[in-house]
Amino acid sequence: MLTSEQINFYHENGYLGVENVLSAEEVAELRRVTDEFVQLSASVTEHTDVFDLEPDHTPDAPKLRRLKEPAQQHEVYRKNLHHPGILDIAEQLIGPGLRTNGNKLNMKSPEYGSPVEWHQDWAFYPHTNDDILAVGVCMDDMMYENGCLLVIPGSHRGPIYTHHQNGRFAGAVTEEIPNADKAVPIELKAGGISIHHVRTLHASAMNVSAYPRRLLLYQYCSIDSWSLQGFSDWEAYLATIVRGEPTNRPRVIDVPVQMPLPESERGGSIYETQTILEKPVFAQG
């Protein structure tokens, strides 16, 4: 459980790092299953509904940069989505009651690992309120050299920057960010978790080390936060709940919103969407 100092830090800065949330055994299990999926990706040469590939991926040297919806791909990832320690922490920050609105496994291969440009998750999925966060489960030590998350403290209390380019959604901030020089790394040991608010500006650079960086990302919302893009039906809403009782009374607060429309010229993943950027910040290798 978090201390009052940690809770206050999160609300003030929009991010938090917590060590030792998962056991060594849990981390080893995640690594084992992930290695199996990397090997499975050797059978494909193009992006699929499951695999998002690095540009230099080959069958002989498979490089997977994203496993899409891992909780739907394997019970080990699904079990960690419901990890009591993670849910206890998330509930202290945005509860009571939680639901999930997505998950992914982002990987940075040694001495490459595609970067992710500056963005705010809120630009991808605005809701009726912003009690929403992302938890990053570190399967490896996450350090600056191997492409840890970079965040701009306090940016969750600022504006929503435009993520559009030439009138279409581009998956990254396309205007100048005044405080980019104030960015800080979230460095953690394997088994720790990063937490960032849905409006916090964040990014990650290339992996320039000899070590992998595998980060399992779970998105959690307050149970009364409803997507402005809607649910197909009541059952679809119920399927997202991970803790607490459902409600059909969304909590609506005054938050800035720009819908991620018109759609990007290129979809599939944030990596693909960001390839259209005219002025990327991070080196692409």
C-alpha cells in the first residue's frame, strides 16, 4: 500500500515509481511467457492483430516491439491485470472501484528498441473524468540507458496539447512543449511498477544498452469514468470492471478534450501512427 507521501507525490507530479510490487517468481513467469511470444513472432513478417514488429525483425532474429492486448493472449498476463498489489495501489489513487480500458506489452530490444514520442494518453481515449492512470510492470530493470519512461512532472495539471498533424490524429504532440527540458526518468528495478496519470506528458527514447526493456502496461479508470467514444452495450462496460460495483451514472467533470479524429493516416499501434510525424524528437535508429 502507498504512504500518504507517495499519494501526495502522485497527485502533485502526475507520476510515481513503486519498487517490489511483484515477486521474483512473478517476474520470472512473465519473462518466460514473453520469451515464448517473441519466438512465436518469428513466424510472421508483417504486423498482425497480436504482434507489432521492429523494423529489423526477421524470422532468424525476431524482434517484437509490442504484444497487443496481452491479457487476452495468455492467462499469466490476465492474472497480473488483476494482481491484488497493483489494484490496491491503483485504488488508492483513483478508487474506490476500478475498471480497465486496455493493456499492452511494449518491448525495447538491446541496442535498438523503437522510441515513443511525447504524448498524453488522454488524447487517445478521453473520458467523462480523468481519474485514469497507466501502470507499467517492469519485467527488467528499467533505466535511462535502456529506454525507461520519461515524464514531465506536473504536466497532468496543464493543457492537452494537440496530437494532430495536417488535420488528422498523429499519435504524438505536434506543437512545442514548453517544459520538455524538465523531463525526468522513472527508473525502477524488475518487479517495480511505474504509474502515470492519463494527462501526464511522457515518452521513451531508444534502448542504447545491451539489456532489454520489457514493460507491461495496464490502463485503469475509476469505475464511474466512461469513455466519450462509448460502449457497445452494458455487457461491454461490465466486462471492463476489475474491482467494485458497476454504475450507470458517469461522473462528469470539466476537462479539456480533443477527440482523436479524424483518424490517423496510419494505424495499428502508436509506433505506426507516429511514423507520419514530420518533426520527431527522438532518434529512430
